[in-house]
Amino acid sequence: MPRRNRPDPGRRAPEMGASMGWARAEAGQDGEWLVRSVPGAQATKEYRCPGCDHEIRPGTPHLVVWPADETGSVADRRHWHRPCWEARARRRPSQRR
């Protein structure tokens, strides 16, 4: 018997982000965040880390982070070095000079 590809009407559609496998939810003192790892092979542009104010060069593995609530949008995404993201509770983001 062939498989049916129709969605089950009683099943809720999964939320984008953490449940889709490409981002995970994290909670901290500064709120709830969606965090996605970017492997070095997929990092093709240069970004500036808000934690240390240094460049994240192409080819460098890093994290993309944005607010988990509905106010977060594409414009709210920030690219962080992994150690800077993990240390954000111990230090404040740097100011760009």
C-alpha cells in the first residue's frame, strides 16, 4: 500500500528553530535565545562578535544567536564566537570603537 503524504489534521506544525534541528533553545540570566552553530565550512562572510568586538573571519566556526520570543527577527541575529557567548554572563558586550 502506498504511503500517504498528507499532513495529519490533528498534529500541530513544528515551530521553526529549535524543533527543526538547526537551532537550539537556551535560557540564561539575559533571557531566552535560539542558538545555531555555524561550522567553519559554512562561514563564508565576515562578522563582528558583540562579546569581544573582534572579527569573526570566514572559515571560523561560530554561533548565530537571536531572541527566542516572537519579537526576535532576522535583524536581531548576532554572530558570536563560542567562548564569548559562553562568557556573556561574566562580562558585558564590548562597545565598538
